[in-house]
Amino acid sequence: MQIRTRLTLLFIAIVALTILASSVFIYAFSSTYRSTEFYERLANKAHSMAKLFIDVDEVDANLLRIIENTAPSTLPEEHIYIFNSKGESIYKSINDDLIEISDNLKKKLFFEGEIKVTKDIYEIYGLRYETNGQPYLVFAAATDRFGYSKLKNLRNILVINYAVVLVIIAIGGWIFSSKALSPITGIIQKVENITETSLNLRLDEGKGQDEIEKLALTFNRMLERLELAFIMQKNFVANASHELRTPLTAMTGQLEVVLLKEREKEDYMRTIQSVLDDIRNLNIICNRLLLLAQTNTDRKDFNFVSVRVDDLLWQVQSDIRKFNPTYTVHVNFKSLPENENDFVVEGNPHLLKTALTNFAENGCKFSKNRSVDVELDFDEKNILVSFLDQGIGIRKEDFKMIFQPFYRSKDAISIPGHGLGLPLIEKIIKIHGGEISLDSVPNEYTHFKVRIPKNQV
Ligand code: ADP
């Protein structure tokens, strides 16, 4: 069911119930009021008739009938019955046997002193009237024709009012809900036009104050993120193919040149060595790209075990020394642990080692003395590792950019690299629930600090 229909129905239901409840209340209240008022009139009649007939000696039954029929206060279809203490009729209105006053009713009145009953179209008021210690039973009965007719009119008015108001509410509700929802309809139409080729389109945010404007605002923020991700994805693919094509073109060129004519053995050896270097380079790029793609997935996909970060750093130090004898990694402990678990984190050893190696290699690669100072520290909840080198440094404006795939600062262009190390490191640290901070002054130093929580939630 459409929200518009649902809103209208809800609106109708609320108003219908409210009007129904108030109409029933008005009708019930008027009905009670009519009955009370009519019994009051019957009671007055019974009192005055009893007083006249019993207390005034000059008034006999005939005179009372004349008075009863001519009095201006005579009620419609009025009947008066008076009985003595034995229950014998001593007065009744002319031609009157229409209402049968049973012995039970008389007995009831005798004991209760006052009764109010209805019989067919009549309302009957009973009064035990006492004078000189002698009890009499007086019954006044009549039909409240005007009262019932007024009540009927009131009921008709309430029913018609109910029907008319419902129709007005249904039409008004429908118009109101379509008005209220028209901005959403606008959003739907606009969103339908947004495709992968028009991610630059935005919704009208107005002043961003009501819920719909806030929705448009949130949607626009999401579009911005999507557009950025889309552009980054495109750039990534373009950069990746460029990075892969460069060594391939170089290899093809070298092999084509060497095949142009017969060469000396040394020439072949030199070319093969150079092609081998390019293949190794290609291999590094492919491995990093693969790892970068894998670390896009959830941390659940990686096997997390207890890892001693100090052990990892010793391995990193010896691996770097083995593959790059010109590089030096100094490992220092800021404070010595009392417990061997102080350096333990829950993580993936392969990924963590890759991240630490990249940091250390960068420190050596970008510094004049080809060395990096690694400092290991811990607190109750975290392991803290920092990498400090005295090298080319990083400009403030590049702080964010260097974590983008393939980005290399201007100062680093002359130094070999692919711009894939830091994006990979950032993802690995994120998977481990940690964070990276950076402090650097160009041509002075670069200081990366990493915090890895011991237990990630
Ligand atoms: P690569 O080292 O292959 O260039 P990275 O992703 O590891 O790729 O680094 C990206 C860029 O960040 C580098 O090109 C360089 O500009 C900058 N950078 C990273 N580490 C350092 C460092 N220790 N000192 C100076 N610049 C650095």
C-alpha cells in the first residue's frame, strides 16, 4: 500500500473514531438529560395531584379530572393513578385502563417510597404520599413525545454530520498527504535519473531543516562518497594498468633491440639481467595490488592469532638486512615489559609484518643515511610502534594524499617506488582496529606513529 493511501486511511480512522466517540457522548448525555428532566416533571405532577386530591377536601375525583385535563402543565398522554394503603384505586384519569399498575409495582413503591419505570411508550413515576400517618400510592405516567422527537433530530444531525465530516476528511486527507509527500515524489524522480554516468547530479537540499531536506542532504553526502569512490576506482584501474604496462614495454623494447642482430654473450647476459629486474619489479607490483584487493575485505576473512610485535620487528630487521644490505633498522624499546604478553596483539602475522616492513623500508629508502629508528612501546590496551628517519620529509599538503594508491610526492619521484605501500599499510592497520599518525618536516625528518589495540572488539 502506498504511504499516501496509508496516511489518508490513518487520518480518516483517527478523525472517524474521535467524531464517533464525541457523537455517542453527546447523544448519551442528551438522552440522560431528557429522562431526568421528564421524571422531574412527572414527580411535580404526582406531588401536586396528590396534594390536591388527598389534602384538599373540596377537590373530588371529577374536579381533579377537570383540573388535570385543563392545567397548562398537562403532559402528553398523561395518566394519574392514586391508590389507598390497601392498594385500592381511589383516583384515575378519565377512560383510563391503558396502563396496568400491577400489585408488584404497588408493593415496590410502598417499600421504596419512590420509583421510576418505563412501560411501552410510557414513563411512570411512583410516589408514596403520606398525610396524617396515612400512606397513599400515586403514579404519574406520560409519554415524552417532544423529548424523544428532539432526541431523534439530534441523532439525525449527528449521523449526517458524521458522514459529511468523513467525506471532507477523506478528500482533505488525500490532498494533504499528497502535498506532504510531494517532495518525496520529487526526490524519487530525481534519483531515478542518477546513473553511474551522472553521479554528479545532486538533490535539492533546501535549507536542510525538515526531515525531507535532511534526507536529501544525507543522500547528497552519500552521492559525494560514491562519486569519489567511483573516480578513485577509475584512477586506480588507470594507474594500475600504467604501472604494469611500463615494465612490460621496457622488457619488450630491450628484447626487440637485442634481437635486431647477433650479440656478444655479455650483451645477452646484461639484457636478461635487466629483464629479470623488470620482472621482479612487476612481481612486486602484482603482489601489492593483490594484497590491496584482499585487504578490502572484512577482517573476519583473515586468520587472527596472538602475535608478538617485538618478534615481528626482529624478523623485519633481519629480512631488510638480508635483501638490502645498505639499509639499517635500529629497534629500540621505550620501556621494557614485565610480562611477555605486553607486546602481544590479536592479528594476522603476515599482514602485520608486511605493514611494518613497508614502514621500515620507506624510512631507509627516503633517508640520506639509509636508516630508520623503530621504537616499540605499549600501554594497558595498545602497542605503539614509531618509525623515525632523517630524510626528504613529507609536505603537509601531502599528508593525506600519500595514502592514496599510486600517489607519490614530487620529492620522491627520483626514488624508485610505486605508491602502493602506504595505502596497503593503512588498510592493514584499519583491519587491526588501529590508527596511524604522521609528523614530518621536509628535508629534516619523518615520524610515523602506529597504534594497534591489543584486543579488538
Ligand atoms: P613508494 O614508497 O613506493 O613511493 P608508498 O605508498 O610507500 O609508496 O609511499 C607513498 C609516498 O609517500 C612516497 O612516494 C613518498 O612520497 C611518501 N613517503 C612515504 N614514506 C616516506 C618517508 N619515510 N619519508 C618521506 N616520504 C615518504
